[in-house]
Amino acid sequence: MRKENIHQNYAFVSTTPNIAGADSVIASLTVPAGRAYRMQDGNPLVLKLVDGAGNEIDRSAEIWIGWQGPVGKNISQAGRTMNYGIFRRISITEQENINTQARRLIEFDDEEIARAQRGEVSLITGLTSDYKVLLMLRSPQVVNWANPGCEFNFDMVVLTEDEFLAEKKGIEN
């Protein structure tokens, strides 16, 4: 088990422009075979999003973390919705400062916590191969990932499939 920093250039991440005004996936981490990914509550999100003109997106935009199973189109929201205003005009360096992160922490919503407590698949318990961890956005502007000003990062706990199965077996016994 180890922590890995997930970002726009991470090997298993794909980025895509959002659809203006609609709930959209802007970044997707596909869990590779042989691994399980888990997120800890209170994990900081570092984020900078700009449009095609190089302008930072509107402060009213909303961002959240979700996940999707390997089959089906349903997206489960895992983290609370955050207003982009808490990221706007704050440099990446300032966002990474532990003393300024309080408002930009990914906090799980009640439904995700309940899923984990029931022993169901959740971002808290861990997602295995072919599940996706999603960075979601609702914004009036379209994000331009080709702009070098766009970036995000957050940490995830990565387990091997054997570590994940051993943990699961230990809980069931």
C-alpha cells in the first residue's frame, strides 16, 4: 500500500473538455488491472482550470469527485460539491500549502459514507480494475486542457489486488 499523486499527466488519467452548463467528466482515472485505488476523507484537491482564451473559469462553477463502475453509465458522487471560487486566483503553490488547504479538502458525502459502512463498493473502501475515479465539473465555460495553465492533483492510496483481497478477507472473518 502506498500513496500516489494523481494528476492530469498520470499514466491512467484521461482528460476531456466539459460540456458548458452541464455536469461533465473532465478527468477520469481508470483503475488498471491488479490494483485498487482508495481515497481518504479530507484529502486536499489542488486545481486550476482555464478556458480556450486562457481565462480562469467562473468562480460559480462547481467541482466534485465521483466514480463509475466498469459496467453501466451511472456516476456516483463521492465528495461534497465545492465552488470553484475557493480555487480561483490562488496559485498552485498556495493551494499546496498545508496551512491554506482547509477549504479545498475532498470530504465524502453521506451517501458515500453509508455505502462504505454497508460494505458496498465505494471510493472509501477501494475501487478495483476498470472502475473510474472522476473529476466532475459544472461550469458555464469549457475547460481547455491544451492550455498549460490547467492542472489538478490529489493523492490516492494504491493497493495491489492481493493487498486489497487480503484486507477484504480480514474484514469478512
